Amino acid sequence: MTGLTQVSDSKPERVLCKPADVVEFVCKGLGDRVEEYQPCLSLGIYYKGLIGGILIHDLRPEIDCYLTIYTTSKRWATKSVLKYVFGIIFNLMKCRRCSVLVSKANSKSLKMCEQLGFKVEGLLRQYRDDGDDCYCLGMLKSECKWNE
């Protein structure tokens, strides 16, 4: 199942595409293996072409899931996209929390996640395949400013 959000200057629309296309886009951009995210729900963000992909994976129903985001443009983070994504996580999947992992060296992603409302919960030392450290961030449903 894939829900795609068409991002434009007007109202976003949902369109359908192959889930594998978005997963491959995200994995290629991050240098990860597709198998690491299966099964997952993939969401693509379009603005004159695919500019971002969001994977919701490692779901523990009514408890937690992980969010992985890769984009090539800052235009992906519209209010409607964020409400859509967090609505899926907190209302449809009924999770009480959402988690993300961010490489310690990726200060831009860390800042973006904190601006979205995620809180740093710990440091996973030598977690990545290449031995890099990684921050674990979390957001509780009660802390989400995008969930209505």
C-alpha cells in the first residue's frame, strides 16, 4: 500500500504509484539496502517530480514505528504533508510514539527532526554499517504538533 502526496502551490492531492519506486528512491539516496525497510509503508512527495520519500517501518502496532525520510528539496515539509504522515502514524496505526535514527554527522537532519518535534533520546555508538554513531530520537503522540 502506498499513498503519495502531490505537493504543489495549491491543495495537495493523493495519487498512487508503485511502492517499490519510493523505497528504491529513499534507499538509493541514503545508501541503504531495500531489505532493511521491508515491510514498510512508503509515501512519495512530488513537486515537478519525486522530491522526497518517507518510509514507515518496524511497526509495533499501537506502540511504535520508525520513520525514514530522504528528500532532495526543502519543499517536502508542508503542513499538509506533515499532518498526513503523522495522522497515519498516530491515528491510523494508533502508535503512541514514533522514532527516527539520525547519523551523528548529519547536523541538518538532526536540526530538521528537532524542528518537527522529535527529542534526542540517546546515542547509539558505532551503530551504522560504516561504524558511525547515530542519534535515536522520539516523538510521543501527545507531543506531536502536526497531529489533529
